[in-house]
Amino acid sequence: MQKLHSDKRQSNKLPIPSIGVALVLLLNFASTTSSCTEQERSSLLRFLSELSRDGGLATSWQDSTDCCQWEGITCSQDRTVTDVSLTSRSIQGQISPSLGSLTGLLRLNLSHNLLSGALPQELMSSSSIIVIDVSFNRLNGDLHELPSSTPARPLQVLNISSNLFTGQFPSSIWGVMKNLVALNASNNSFTGHIPSNFCTNSPSFAVLELSYNQFSGSIPTGLGNCSMLRVLMAGHNNLSGTLPDELFNATALEHLSFADNNLQGTLEGENVVKLSKLATLDLGDNNFSCEIPHSICQLKRLKELHLNNNKMYGSVPSTLANCTSLIIVDLKSNNFSGDLTNVNFSNLPNLKTLDLLRNNFSGKFPESIYSCSSLTALRLSSNKFHGQLSKGLGNMKSLSFLSLTDNSFTNIANALQILRSSNNLTTLLMGHNFLNERMPDDDSINGFENLQVLSLSGCWLSGKIPRWLPKLSSLEMLFLQSNQLTGPIPDWISSLHFLFYLDISNNSLMGEIPTALVQMPMLTSEKVAAQWDHRAFDLPIYRYLSFQYRMVSAFPKVLNLGNNELTGLIPPEIGQLKALLSLNLSFNELSGDIPQSICNLTDLLLLDLSSNKLTGTIPSSLNNLKFMSQFNISYNDLEGTVPDGGQISTFLSTSFDGNPRLCGPMLARHCGSAETPIVSTKQTNDKDVSPLAFMIPFGAFFGLGVLYDQIVLSRFF
């Protein structure tokens, strides 16, 4: 079975909110004046002339006018240019070294543009500049060493984050930056070791952000000499070794993050207590192997605790409840065990997120959690919790995301009655619980008016598709696969106007495919689909080691009816579902021709019609489905030539197996040759064959191997 996993290495690197940026804003002040010198005007015009796209500056920057009046320019009272602020102007080109000749320049902000090339050394060696912000551009190359004879520079804030810089971090630069307060170099491609001399040379150094680079080696012990260091973020690199004891001498630390590295060892209690001002501790996605130290209770200011995706073990210490400022607790993907009743969650009134995914917690869930009135996201999936849900869960009025998947909870009717009063609930994932119970079909189940995602998959529930589902007017994704549901697909399914992902595969549904099913509004028009709510999930839904869903609209549009007992024709109206990306009708008893209208599904990535009783020829118009990367019509009774010279001919012969009257260049049977007929074209016991053998994953279109099979998807919600 495949599981959803946390993203060990994110494919799109995102910058961390920078306190350095905040310092830029705090320092960004100056008075106005009436004129500027000829030398400064000339330097600015040289900068303008070297831009390939000026973002409209030329209309303001006229040689005959006072440059102190130019857009983005601020001067002091003595007519000296002190500020150049040109953020988000879409300017392109290289940064001219002429800006370094502005002898009175204090602040330079060129962030959020399309600038390329190197960062001029003249800016780094300026004798006046105290703030440089060139973040979110396309600057590249190395940072050059400064001559050893360079006198101390006044630079206080340097933000070069979210660019394309490479090479090692030159230590000589920081040797002359005696006044440096904040450095943000995150989201680049720097390599080599992290320098250890930041604080040796800059006693006021307070912010160091190096996340999302390729730094390697160990954490330098010299960082422990930074008596003023408040923010240290070096996550998403290739650092190794342990947390050095000396690091904890930096007792002013408020934010400490080494997430997603190759660190190991333990988290020592005597070291933790030294960081009494710590508000954020993020050591997730490493190889730490230890228990949570009991002394963590002394971190009274701790708001965020991220220990996810390590090898940590033992029970959660009761002292955690003494960290009364906690907002986020993320312990997912470890080896924690025991029950949680020893933790008094009622002491954590500010707790908003509790993520315990993939551990070995057992017993009943503690009643004290229900007093956390601010809790918005609770994930207990893939543990060993058991019993019925408590009525106290209905008191959590702020709860938006709840995942209980893959435990041993019982009494689904009771669970739904309790949760219906959670008016803010948008995501409810309860699959792989309530085993072999009956699906409640009671009209008294109501509420859930804001529910967008519902998963009850893998529970082997009996009964029918419940009549209370149409009341879920905001529902966008419904997972009912791998149950024992019977009866027809109800006509009211099209009344769920926002539903775009429907998986009812691996059940015992019967009857014909209703016309209502092919009239689902969200699948018939891309214009309708564009009206989605694009708010993010309160917790990401993980899929594989390298993929996660952050919002509902990131999921593809899917209709999966596979592995049921559906009969009759594939309705020709199926061609109306023009927004559909995946259509799976495999392992049913469908008959008749493949409708020509399927060729209208021009966005289709996956089409699986295998293991039915389809007859006739393969429509040549299927070659028009240019994006289709997975195709399966095996084990039917199709005949004739497989269309050649288009998309269909690119698929392996296994996509056509079990159709003895098909012929074509990609098959062993060439058209016109005598062949011995095969009696059976369909396996004799479809329900005994795992549908996973015929569910083919989405391919290169997503680039990250997103798989939508009918059994696994909800298991790890």
C-alpha cells in the first residue's frame, strides 16, 4: 500500500518571511529635498541606460529635471540621494556599478524585479550604504571576495534572497561588515560550509537566514558566540552532524530552524533550557533519535514545535502542557507511542494545529483536547487510536481540518452526528475506520454546510450511497471507494454543484451510468471550474516523498467508477465532461461501443475502459487526445485496426490485451492474417482481481508522479 508522505525536499523553494526584510522597512526613512548634484544625476541615468526594460522610469527620469523629484528617488536636505526604491517595477537588465558612486546613498531596494547578472562589488564595498535589498530577482554568479585592505563597511541589512547565486559563501565579506545586523541569503544555490565569523566581526548580528541552499558540513560552533542572534534559519540544506553544544550559548535565540537537513543525534534537555526566549523550534525532516526532553516545559515562550519526520520515540511528556504559548505542534512521522491522556491540553488555549500523523499512539483520544477552542487543524491519522468519538469533539467550533484516517474508531453514525455541529469544518477524512459497519442513511444527518472534502474510503461500509450527501452543498471532493455499497448511482449526484472529484470505485454499485452523472457542473466547463475557492488547507495533504497538496484546486478533476457492477452503454453524453482529466470505468459490465464523444475530452490524461464487455472498433478520433499519458482498453471484445499514426499508437501493447480481434503494428496480430480466436476476452472473476493492477498512475503532466488509484488515496488522509 502506498502512503502519503511528507515532502522531504520541496520542489519549489519558498523564501521564509524575513525579519531582515522588516528591518529594511524600519530603516527605510528619509526626508525630501528640491534638487540633486550633477554627478548623482549622471550615475542614476547610467543605471537607467543599462536596463533592457525600464518599467516606465524613463518618463520620470528626465535629464533636464531634478533627480530628487524622480520616481523612486529620495534625497536629504543637502540635496544628496539617500534612497533608491524601485520594487516590483518589472525592470530588467543588470545592476549598474554606477549606483555605488552615489556617495550619500543609504538604502537601495530593487526587490521583486527581473534583474540579472552579478551583484556589483561597488555596492558591497560602498562607504555609505546601510541597507541593500535585491531579493526576488534573477541575479546570479558568485559573491566576490573583498580585498583584505577594505576598511570596515557600514552595511547593516543585506537581503539577497530568492535569486540564482551560486558558489561558496566568501568569508572575507563578513570580515569587513562590522555593523551587519541582518543577512538573508535564503533560496539560492550557495554551496560549501557556513562561515563561522559572523558574530566575531559583527557584535550586533541578529538575523541569519540561509534556508533553501546547498550548504554542507556541520553547524559552525562559532554561531554560539552570537550574543545578539535572534533568528537562525538554515533549513533545507545538506548540513550534517549534530547540534553543537556551543550553539545553545546563543541565548537570545527566538527562532531556530534546521529543518530538512541530514542532522542526527539527540536534543539534550540541559541545552534546551538555555534558550528561554525561543518561540520557534523547527528540527523537522532530519534523523534525530531521542525522546522529547521533559525540560521543554521551561520554554514558556515557545509557540511552534516542529519535530516531524525524524526517528524520535517515547511518549509525549506531560510537561509539554506547561508550554502555554504553543500554537503549532507537529510530531508527525516519528515513532512516538503511548497514550496522550497524560498531557493536559486544556493548558494550551492558543493551540491551533496538532499533527500526530504516522506514529504509534494508542488508547482513546484525550478529552482535554476538546477544550482547545482555538484548534483549527487536528490530524490523528495512521495511529492506533480506538473507541468512539467523544461528544466533546462537537464543541471545537473553530475546527476546519480533521483527519482520523487509518485508526480503529467505531460507530460512524455517532461520529457524523457529533461532527455535524462543527460549522467551520471544510476537510473531514475518516477512511479506514468503522470497519464493516453500515453507512448511515438517516435524513437527520445535516450540517456540514462548509464541508469541501469528505473521505469515507476503505471502511467496507455496507448500504447505499447515503441520501444526506446532497445536503453537503459545498462539497468538492468525495471519496467512497473500497466499501461494500450497493444499489444504483443516484440521480441527485449532479445537484452537488461544486463536486469535481468523485471516486466511488471498488464497491458493488449496479445499474446504468445515469445521465445526471455526466452533467456535473464542475466537470462540464473549465469556466465553471475557475470559480473554485483557492484557500489553502489548514494542513497539507501529503502524497509520496516529494509531493503535497496545499489546496483543493490542486487536485485534478476525476471520475472513477471502476470495479463495480455497472451495466449498459457508456452514455454518449460523457463527452460533455470537458474539464475531466481522469476517467476510469474499468472492471464493470459495460457494453456497446466506445462513444465517439470521448474525443471531446481534450484535457484527458487517463482513460481506463479495461475489463468490460465493450464491442466495435476503437474510434480513430481518440488520437485527438494529445495530453493522454495513460490508456487502457484491455479485456473487452473490441475488433478491427488499432488507429495508427497518433496518440493511441504510442501506448504499449498491454493496453490492448484480451481483445483477440484487434490488430495493428503495435500488436502481435497484423491485420489481414489468420488468427486462432480466443474464447474468453474477460477474466472470470473481476471482483477477485485487485484493481490496483489496472489503475495506472498519472505521468509526466504533473511531473511528480501523482497517483489516483481507487483504494489508496484516502488511506493516508
